[in-house]
Amino acid sequence: MKQLLIIVLALITSSCCSAKKITQESSKQIPENTFVTVEDIPETDNNSISQTVEVKDENNNIIAEVDTHEEAKQVLVNNSLKTDTISYVSHPPKPPKQENTLSINHSRWNTLLQKYVSEQGHVNYQKFKNDKTSLALYIDTLSENVPTDDWSRAEKLAYWINAYNALTVDLIVKNYPIESIKDIKDPWEQRLWKLGNKWYNLDEIEHKILRKMDEPRIHFAIVCASYSCPKLQNTAFTAENLDAQLTNATKEFLSDTKRNEITKNKLKLSKIFRWFDDDFKQNGSLIDFINTYTTTNISEDAKISYKDYNWDLND
């Protein structure tokens, strides 16, 4: 009998403790006077939210940042703050990092080209010199936006083509008036421009960067400020239009009889094709390359000679 009494008392005690625990847990809920901006938190059937939630106290300090509606409620329950001072509000999540689709804006260079370069490629260096502030600002833009590994190939090509042309114009403007780029001492070796953290010259941009990108058409896009060069295009190169722009520049140069004379059995070419012969043989012979961009069907046995190069200024 005594043992039975002990068991009964034990059961009663256990029952009371369980009841007390249940009562304590059930009391942990959002107090009635708590201010909660529920309308700001979009809910779904599974009680999740489409936005992250900041839980703030009366001083607008963030207590926690959570992912679901229920988690926000639990934060309110677990923080012993005044029941009339706690609120939680939703806000849009941080947008995912977007791929860089426009690494640099070349519009300032485009404006300068439109103003001071004719459709035929004649450059008004005097006007460029009078507007040297705008040219300097564009070079500053180049300096502040040097290509990185995450740039596309087209973005890099457009950047360095425009850079080469703008820096060449800047070199002429710094020394103008002159009759030829060759009037300047070591014009292609002078490191006059700091792009990012490095000083560049024209030779490095052409031979160490652009030619390494295996795009032979760059030779008809970059311009050395001379009469026998391809014409300076009066629009800036852009990643979006690069392929069409390079093709157009190549076709224009080959069809210019002052720079190239092309018939089925005889070619009298610009020395560009001799100087950079290997660049044009990546996918066949030099004639294969030229046939791609001319309407004349050139024979593989055509005789090739080269024109004298005129280094007079392209003004």
C-alpha cells in the first residue's frame, strides 16, 4: 500500500511538471500589442516569403534577418523586448550579381569621331587639338575601365582598338602641327599613357595585346595616322557591333584602289599584308583571306606585289 502511494504521488508530480512546461511554451507567442507590419510580408500557402525579412527593435536596430514569415515571428517571440515596440518589415532581396554586359561606354570617343573625322577618314587634328579636354576625358575613361578577365573577347577587342586609335590621335595632337607621325621621335615606343596601374605605348597595344587575340581584321581597324593606313572610322567600335564593323573596315580597305589593286591574276597590295603576313594565314593562304572579303575571285596563282607606303598625315 505504501509503495502504491509513492507511485501515485510520483505520477501526480510528473503530470504537474508537464502541465507547467506546456503552459510556459504556450505562453511564448506574439503579444497582442506587438506592432507587426504583416502587410509588407508576402505569404504563400507553405508560409514562406519571397523577400528577406529584417526584424527591428524600437530604435530601428536590426535584430535578425531571416528567410520566412514563421522565422520572423519566432524572433519576436525569442526577444524579450517591450510588446509595443517590436516590428518586422520585408525588403527586396539583394539582386544577384549580373554579368557585365557593358564594360565601358565609348560614346565620348564616338562623338569626337563624328565631329572631327570625315566619312573618307580625313582627320581634323586642329579641331581635335581645340577639343583636347574631351579627348583627355575619354582617355581618363579608358584608364578607369581597363579590361578584366570577366570581359568578353568582343569587349576587350573594342576597348583596345578604340584605345589605340584615341592614343594615336592624342600623340599627333600633342605634337601638332607635323607632316607625318614619323616626325615624332619614337612615336610607337613612348609610354605616354597610364591605363589602370600601367603605362602603355602604341607598340605594346598592337603587338602584345591586339595581335595576340588572333583577329587579323584589327589591322584594318587600328590607324597609325598615315595616308596609306586604313581610314579612321568615324564611329567608335563597340562589342555589340564589332564583327560587322571589322568586316566592313576590311572590305572598305581592300576595295580602296589607292591602297590595294586587286584582279583575278594580279595583286598590288598594301605593305600591311607583307608586314603581318602570318596574321592573315591562320585559316589558309593570304589569297584565301582576301577572297573572303572581296567580290573578285582571285586565283591561287595570282602574282603579288606591294605598294609603297605613304606616311604623310591622314588629315
